[in-house]
Amino acid sequence: EHIERELLLVKVDVDQNTQADIDKKIDDFSCKIVDVSEDTYTIELAGQSKKINDFLDALDASKVLEVSRTGVTGVCQKR
């Protein structure tokens, strides 16, 4: 038995037409906005790889500017 997690940082283009949709996805996946500029969000998500993949799939690929993933890390559960 073990616990594993991965960290995602993704920068997305945001405008008035897409902000509400992106905000909803951030809420749905329990993400955190770690930086905001005039036209971009940098979003953090930690979880299992499937959750990370599902979030990336939910985003409009044309709005994704940059993606950084840590890869999986894990720890054994105490017996």
C-alpha cells in the first residue's frame, strides 16, 4: 500500500470569453490559482496522475501556454 501524488503547474490564456469556464474547471478540480496577470492564470493542481490528466483534457488546448509536471512521487503507508 502506498500514497502517490503529482504536481501540475499550468499557465493558461484567459480572457472575458473564457474566464467563467476556466474558473468553473478550477473549482471542479479543486485547483489553486497561484498567479494572475492581465491575460493569464498560473494554476496549481496536486493529485493522482489521472486527475491531472483529466484536468488537462478538460482545458481548451489552444488556451494552454505552458505545462510543468513533477512526475509521480510516493510514500508507503504505515503498517
